[in-house]
Amino acid sequence: MSTLALLGGEPVRTKPWPVWPDVREDDLAAVREALSSGKWWQHEGEHVTAFEREFAAYHDSKYGVAVNSGTTALQMALEALKVGPGDEVIVPAYTFQGTAASVLLANAVPVFADVEADTMNIDPESVQGRITDRTRAIMPVHLAGLPAAMDRLLEIAEARGLLVIEDAAQAHGAVWRGRKVGALGDAGCFSFQASKNLPSGEGGLIVTDDEEVWARASGLRNCGRVEGRPFSEHHLLGYNFRLTEMQGALLRSRLVHLEAETDRRYRNGRWLTQQLLQVPGVTPLDAEPGEGDRRAYHLYPIRLEPEELGNLSRERFMAALSAEGIPCMAGYGRPLYRNPVFEDGSFCPQGCPLSCAFYHGDASYGETSCPVTEDLCERVVWLFHSLLLGSEHDTADIVRAVEKIVQAHQELLAA
């Protein structure tokens, strides 16, 4: 057994991994063309409008509305669907803060549901237990690019007359039962932040099949203007959340390659799962795909099983994995409801929306408990999606490094 790199041995890998986001000649040309045109915003240019159409079609939807971030996309979707004061929206406890923040920004109240231990996605049975007469919507997150249990969630929503807004910020190109995510509920929202599988630095987009929702979302992000009416008319109390033409051009350039990149990540991710399932002490959180399913692998999550590793800490495991040439990061370090902003309830100076006269519930986040989420926050390690863009030999380096650490974990404990 070779010595761990953390303890002075040779690392499994010294070759660099693919850089993300990478700079491509096509991207430079696309941005240069948009820049030199002098048409830098959507009202004069063509790229943002074309990207809305192209991305919506790629994700099996009729309409797309581009905005300045994924969080904004969620907020605009909620407001376009008329979710607001007095309403509750059920969100997962294991997710990025933007999922719940968007609900608060729409003046509604997020209610946290627990997640499934083997997928990190929202647990439909926990959702069932959180529904009240104030619930208006469920907001499942396709975390790390893995589609949530949409069959059960859509069934629950239909039975209770609830809206479904998909947070697909990490799931570009993911497919559930033959249809791409985002197109499954009343609206779906994506992020184009720099780390995402389709990046433009910042940005977001709403997809929907509902023309009225599209029209309201489009007006809300564009200062309340309405398509087909004079530019100086403002019909809604809207925002300026528009995307620039340079970002639109960059996204159109990158979209051309998204399908092939998603397929490559999927092949490498499924192979990695098959190998890691044979390694004790680690569990890949990667559900077996159903017919017509495809994970997008924005992240590759691994759950440590400390009882099989002599109670080796996550921090020690990650230090050893990084030393072997496999960059990694901890998953979310705490449930979303354990962040100070939620524990303190510091949303608005007057306490809204919790103290809103329309709200008659009791969202006591300090008393919220989601045991599965709390456990995952202590045990999950993430690998970034760019590690799955190489060859099978590159992916095999991940397996070799994990096996090496597992076999030598006693040395880590003793050092």
C-alpha cells in the first residue's frame, strides 16, 4: 500500500484538471460581435431574445425570460404566478440560500422540508407534513443536477391545488422521464453564474409553458413594460433585472456545446458511481436513473460513512483527497434554516413578511428540525463538475485516490 500524499507519499494525480469556466475562441468572437455592434441591451440587440427562445426550446418549454441571476429568476417566477403576502412556499433545507431568499423577496414565507438521504433532494413525504392552508407552492431543487422525485411531488401538488416552481439552477440539460427539468411544473428557473454548467458570469432564466406567466415575468423584469405597448407605458410595478446583449451572445455560444458536455459528464459520472459503490466507507449520492432520465452532474456528491472509517473526519478526508490531486469541497455546512439570517428573522426592518398582516402562520426557524439535512451537512463531500469533463482515465484517478485513502485511513487517524 503506497503512502498517502498528505503523509509524504506521491500523489495519485499531478496533471491539472479542466479549467472552468474556460475561455473559447467562439465565445470571444460572439462577445466581440455583440460589443462592436453598439447594441448592448435587449431592446436594440438580438442575442438575449434569441437565447430566450433557444434555451426554452432546448428545455422543452414554450417561453423563456432572461434575468440577471438565478435567485431573481425564482423571485420573478413566484411574482408572475402571484405568490405573495400570506403565502407559504415549501423549500428544501439543503440548498443554496437563494432558493429561500427568493420566497422572502416575493413577500412570501419559506417553509423548510427535509431531504432524502440518498439524493439530497427534497423528500416528498416531508413536504406532505409541511402543507397547511397557507401553502401556495412547492419549490423542489434539482440539486447537483439530479432531478427531484417529480412524479410524487407533482401528484401531491395536483391533489392539493399547489403550484410547482422548479429550482433548476444546477440542472442544465438534466432529463426526467424523457423531458428536461424546468418544463415539468408551472415554471422552472436556471442560473448562469460562473460556476454553472452553462455560465455567463451572472444571469438566470425562467422557462414556462404558460403565456400569461411569461408575459408577467417579462414585464416584471423590464420595468413593468408590456409587449406590444408603447415603450413609455409601465403596466406593472416592475424591476430592471435585464440581461445584457454581451451575456446573451456568450450564452448562445456556450449553449451549442451544452448537450455534448452534459453527455460527457453523464457517462463519466455513471462510471464513477459504479466504481465507488465497490469502495467501503463512501457512498456516492447518485440515484439509479429511471427510463428516460439523465443527471446533469453540476456536482458529484459523496457521503462519508464515518463508522466504516474509524470516525475519520470529513476535514481530514478532504485534506487527503486534495493532496492526492483531487480538488474537493464540503457540501453545505449547515441547514439553510440554521443561517443567522433565518435564525434571527432579520428580513426587513419591520419584520415582514413574517409579521405581515396577511400572514397568520408561525414560521419559527429556530425550532425547525430536518434530521437528514443536519446529518448530510456533516458528511457530504462535493466534486466539481469539471472533473467529469476529462477521459475515463481521468475519472479513474478519482477512484484510485478514494481507494488509497480508504485503505490507509488508519494512518490518517494515527498521524
